[in-house]
Amino acid sequence: MDAVAESIYEKTDGAINIQTFPQAQLPAYKEGVEQVVRGARFISVEDPSFIGDYVPDFKALYAPMLYRSFDEYAEAEKQGIKILALDYIYGFRNLITQKVIKTPADLKGMKIRTPGSKSYIDTLTAMGAVATPLPWGETLSAVQQGVVDGLEGSEFTNIGTKVYEGPTKNVANTRHILGTCGVYISTK
């Protein structure tokens, strides 16, 4: 996103200056998309499951691909969401936990942090965990304080945040979701 912001600044001769705030310094995930829906001057870069909370058919983007053309994305615009891109892939999501997970039975009773999207909650619940939605900004402290037993995320999550330096040292390669991301702004 820093490169995108720089490119836009250069191509507009400084007329448009986009500030980037990584690692949930500002609203992220569900809260970021809510900013877009409310018409804020805010660009949200999130996976499509959060759009699915407003346009249910978008939940299919985290399942077998059912869309045939970009025209079908017009449903999001009726909800105030303009999709600029929907082709960032950041890898498979896995479980990052305190204890070793080998089977779904190992997840029984474990509180696993998940984003607040219904798709994530339903997925982790179906896997046998106690899905525990938390904003990203609260996740690392929740893991360290034992509020949750682990989290789910991509290798970018694990490596980028160094979550493995805390009590969550085990990665179960569940590959339960292929993480993709989109860029959204308000139609306003």
C-alpha cells in the first residue's frame, strides 16, 4: 500500500496524498469496512468475507468461486462500497496456537482469535474451536495474557508480527482459507 500511495501522489503531482497505517493502527477488518460503508474518506484493504456481511453473495469469494464477471460486484456499490481491486493473495490461513494441533478434536474448547467476520467465526466453529472475534489491535496482548489460546492467520501474520515469540509457537497447517484481499472505498 505504501507503493500504491506513492504512485498516486506522483501521478497526481501531489494533489492526492494517501497516508498508510499498517498493523491496525486505524480501524481494520470489520471496522475498516464499516468506515467505508459510512462514507468516510478511508480506503479499506480487507478480505472479501467482510463485504459478505453487507452483501451475502460475497461470502462465496471465500469458497468456490461462483462469480463469472466483475459486473456482479455491482451489488456492493448498492451498499456504498466501491471495489477497486480484488486480487491480492496473501496465502493460506493456518492455526497458530500454544499447544500442538493434529486433529479437529485437539481444538475442542480452545479459544481461537478470529476476525469478526461471520465467515471466519463459522469456519473456526465448524473446525471445533471456540471462535473468539477480536480486533487485530487487541490480538497479541490477548494471546500473551491467555485470553485466547491462539489465533488463525497467514504466514504473513506469524512472521510479520512475530507472534511466535510469545506463547503461540505451534503452527497447524490447516490451510482452512486461502487469504485474499481487496481494496475498497466509499461510493460517496
